[in-house]
Amino acid sequence: MENRNNNVAIIFGVTGLVGRELAKKLVSKSKWKIYGVARNPEIKPIRSCSYQFISCDLLDPFETEQKLLGLHDATHVFWVTWASQHPLDTPECYQLNKAMMCNALNAMLPIAKNLKHFALQTGMSHYVPLNGEKIHLFDEEWPRPRPSYNFYYALEDLLHERLAGKVAWTVHRPGLLMGVSNRTLFNFIGSLCVYGAICKHMNLPFVFGGRKECWEESYIDCSDSRLVAEQQIWAATGGGDGVCSYGQAFNAINGSGFTWKEMWPVLGKKFGVGVPEEMFVEGFWFETAMGDKREEWEEIVVKERLVETKMEDLANWQFIDNLFRFPGKLLGSRAKVDGLGFTMRCNTLESILYWIDFMRDENFIP
């Protein structure tokens, strides 16, 4: 693409929940050129003369250098990807994600002389209670536990080492992400939609399985991927009157509390399924109940003429079981971004209903 634009973005992880929203938002703006980078090709390519997709395995240093060689005009980087080959919080996951970012930085920094801002997306699992403290509202200054193999820390440290004093950079920490992708390991909306579709197809009760506290109490923040993308662009383009610079971290959350107990009947109605009077079933495990329903999902795909997917492309039952049995509370403060003037907020129920409709519009679910 010929560069007639003032801003050139590279989105690493463009096929993910937030990556695709970043690309859509930037494509809609004037004076932006966008490169989207991911290992696997897009299912539904973004059509725009200002957008170009690059397939690249960032774990291969030679391929990364070759594929990024022409991106010398980059002004903004959005890092919304991670390597999921190993379990979280293991030395292997820590080192692999650090190596992936190292490869990208080694390829980019020598050639991208006009780089202005690097936005790093991590997550609210950055916050881990220390010494069993019962803190339920985390701000961005919460100290790290030591030692830890949380790879978020490795990425932040790497940017501090490589960019400090040279390029502005910010960190964005969403909670449970709301969005649509069939390339996302921790896909809440996809899992919820597949569960609803199978319950309707098989006339199964739409029950909630998990801890009673997770059913009745507000215990986790949600983050609409549109909000997270907008916050990253806001920070990267002078948000907060330029305060969003070297190493600033920001929670990226909807700003509305909720309980699954309140939401579950509404979601059942949305999917057109039967919600029993006793919606909460503590002994119900999604992986046990849904893990063997691959053939049923294939029947639904054929019958409804949906985009061809396997159940595991959209649903991760172990993730849902872990989410609904989370042992503590992981709630964050929005005071920092609010104080700097980022005003976008989302109602979490409205976010979920929007993304269910989006799944239908994209023909992923009936």
C-alpha cells in the first residue's frame, strides 16, 4: 500500500476479539493505514484499500523479520496476541510469549524510525492477591507477587527495557472479554452461544453450573471488545492530554457490575430455550455435559446452514467451568481512565446481547 496517511498501525493478533475491532475502528477513520498480523488467515477478510493482512508466525524470528521488513513506516503498534501452546503461569508459557514479542521488536525497532506508541493488551489476571488479602477492587498500582510466571509481567518488563525513553507505551487490562472470533481460546460469547444452541436443539434445560458465590455475587469485570479497542486508540492518540505515555497501565472494563443470577433468565429467553425454576445447579459441569456434543453441533451447523465450524472453534467448556467456579473476586477500578477523560462505558448485559446478535448476523449460530 502506498503511504498517503499520517498514521500507520500494526495490529498483532488481528483475528482475535479485540484485534478485529481495532482494525474495524481504524479502517473507519481517515488518514490511517493498517497492517493486520496473525498466524492463520482471516475467516472473513476486512475489505478496505487502507488495510492489508500479513500472515506471520511470530515465534519464528527469521519469518518475522522477513514479513515485517516493509513496515518501516509504522507509527503505532497494538499488541493483542499471545502464545497459548502451554498452560498459563508456567515457565514455558512465560518464555514463549516473551520470545514472540522479542522477535517482533527485533524486526521492527531498527526500521520503524517514526514509531510513536506501543499499546500492550494483557488482562485483569495481572492482579493476584498477596498473602491471602481480601482485596476486591484492584487499581493499576497493585504490586506484583514475586516470583511469578505470569507472562504479562514479562511483556511489560520487555517494553520497559526496549522502549523506555524512546517510544510511548501503555498497558491495557481488560476483564472477561465480550466479542466474536473463532480464533480465540478463551471465548466466552462463543461458548455461551453454542451452549444455548445445543440446549435448544436437544430440548435441554438452560442451567448454570458453578460456585454459589459466582452465581449470586458480582465477582468479575467484563470488557466489551469495542470498548477495549476504543480505549487503546484513545491512549495511543493522545488520550488524557498526553499523560498516557511511558509505561502507564489502565484497567479496560465496562464499568457496570452484574450477577449471573440476574442475567441467566434474559439469556435463556434470547436463545429461545427453557430456563428451569432452579437455574443454579452446583454439580453441573459444562465440560461433562457438553464435551461429547460435537456431532450434535455438526447437525446444527448443517441444518441451519451456518458457517462451517467445529464445536471447539467456538466453545471452550473447561474455560467456562473455571470461570463460573473462580475462587475469588477479580474486580477493578476505572478511576484512572475516568479521571483522564475516557468516557466510554458499556452495560454488560447489553454487551452480551449485542454480541449474540452479532454471532447470528455472522451466521455462526442459528
